[in-house]
Amino acid sequence: VSVPVPFFHAGERAEEAAWLAALNAATDAFEVRPGRDMRAEDLARTEVAIVANPDPADLARLARLRWVQSLWAGVERLVGELQGVGIVRLVDPQLGRTMAEAVLAWVLYLHRDMPRYAAQQRARIWRPHEPVPASGRTVGILGLGHLGRCAAERLRANGFAVAGWSRTPKEAMAFETYAGAQGLADLLGRADIAVVLLPLTADTRGLLDAARLGQMKPGGCLVNFARGPIVDTDALVAALDAGRLGHAVLDVFATEPLPPGDPLWSHDRITVLPHISAPTHMTTAAGIVAANIAEFLKDGTIPETVDRGRGY
Ligand SMILES: NC(=O)c1ccc[n+]([C@@H]2O[C@H](COP(=O)([O-])OP(=O)(O)OC[C@H]3O[C@@H](n4cnc5c(N)ncnc54)[C@H](OP(=O)(O)O)[C@@H]3O)[C@@H](O)[C@H]2O)c1
């Protein structure tokens, strides 16, 4: 009988219990148990663990640990805290669909001028504005990984002009792509709406600073569905206040939950969302995690791990 696979979850017990049930329902190949309930000798033998915001001290007790499977797609905290162990992040087609839907929803919100009409309603102003066809809007996607590509596809299916930016140049994509520093300047200068779907790394932290925001098309809008620290919020607020940029939709923040006293809450050119653009879907994620671990236990295959050099 194989050693149970430990699960380290820092959140609420009820959520942990729901994950345990979903994970154990997803496989007969092994058992998942809370790491804190496992015997020290079993923990010392295990080569794999499932994690959701784990305490690094717990993982340090796993002497033979080779890799961890995260329940989340963004793993910047693990990359910083966990050395010498492979990190596998969640790649789930359902997550891609959920994110693509969120990107479409909030791009449509900006495209069809919803913030402006909401403000007009509050002021009882009846004033139509000329609509722009979707094909007349360029949506620039920063990050062409799993989520960026899903979002691009959904936007294209809805008639938007799409362009994308990534670290390495892309070939044979169905839309225009850019790479490198000059590529970002070119994309930002063209995009009516820029959507951030980059991982948080040493290179992307503070990427959208005053200089980069200054390269955006005048009146352009920003959607950040990736990680808060990628955008310099002071610079963003300054650009919105000056009327240089139109509106920002922010789902992620340097501090979450966003503190009640934060001025972002009441800025009329900022839409604040509570990190909801693409939550992990428990059932599909549990199936993917279980399949990854079952394969490892069968033949030693470890899924693609985070590249420490590039940080994602
Ligand atoms: N708000 C939410 O609810 C939510 C939910 C899930 C995920 N997320 C966030 O979304 C992020 C992206 O997820 P994913 O699955 O799409 O990641 P991914 O598959 O790893 O893709 C990352 C993309 O970003 C590009 N990139 C990375 N560093 C770059 C740099 N310095 N300059 C230019 N491009 C760079 C990569 O370029 P290459 O193609 O050249 O490698 C790749 O195209 C996650 O890291 C997470 O933080 C947020």
C-alpha cells in the first residue's frame, strides 16, 4: 500500500475538508490526507504533496519531497518560499474557460461604455454615445500562456481585434503578437483595452509603471486579472485622474482583501473586484491533480514544473 499523499492547506477547515473529499473522490490510486494528521515517518517517505498556500515549515519536514502540486494557477509565493523542489501549477481547461469568460465580460463592460452610462444614470443624464463596433477595438493581451490564449480566442470569436505580448516571440498565432520591451510599447500604443494575464515574477513586478502606462493609447483602459504588484497603482491612479487613461478594472491587489480605507474603492474610474475572475473549479481541478499524481506513482512522471530561472 502506498503512503498517503499529504495535503497542506492554509485556509479554512471547511474548505480543506471539501478539497479532501473532492480529491479522494477523484481517484482510487492513492489516498489524500491532511499533512498534519500523518505520521512523521510517512511524511518523511513521501515524494509528492498537494498544496494550497502551505506553511513552508510543514514542507521542510518532508525529507524526500520531490515535487508539489499546487491547486492554484499562480505560484509566485511557492517559487519564493520553496527551494529544491519541483513546483507544478494548476493547468485546467475549465480555468481557461472561466478566465476567458471574465475577460470577455469586462472587455464588453468597457467596450459598451457601462461605467459611463452608470455615471449618467446616477446624474439622471439621458445622453447616447455613438457605439464602436467590436472590430474597431483592439484588445491587447499581456501574457500568452494558457489563460491569455483562451482569452484571446474568446475575444476573437466575439469580433474584437486582438493582439498579444509575451516574453518569447510567438509564431503561427491567429493574431498579431509582440515580444520584448519595444514590442510592449508597440502593443500598448495600439490597444484600446489592455488585459494583464502575466505571472508575477522578478521581471513583471512593477512592469506597468508610470513610463509604461504613459505608452498606452490615450483614453485606453486597463484590466488586471493577473497579480496586483504587476501594476503601479499610484501611477495608474495618476493617469486616470489626469484623464490620460479611461478606466481600470482591477481584480487583484498588492494587499488582499483590499483594505476598507483604500482610495481605490471609491475611485469613479476604477472597478474593484474581489479576486473573482477565475477561481479554481474544485471538481475539474481535483481530477487533474489526481491524474498527475496517479501517473507519478505509476511510472515516476512529473508534470512540467516551474522554471526557476524565468520564475514561472
Ligand atoms: N485573478 C484570478 O482569478 C487568476 C486566476 C488564475 C490565474 N491568475 C494569474 O494568471 C497568471 C497567468 O496564468 P497562465 O496559466 O496563463 O500562465 P502561463 O501559462 O505560465 O503563461 C504566462 C505567459 O506570460 C508570459 N510572460 C511571463 N513573463 C513575461 C515577461 N517578463 N514578459 C513578457 N511576457 C511574459 C509568458 O511568456 P512566454 O509565452 O514567452 O513563456 C506566457 O505567455 C497566473 O500566473 C496567475 O497569477 C489569476
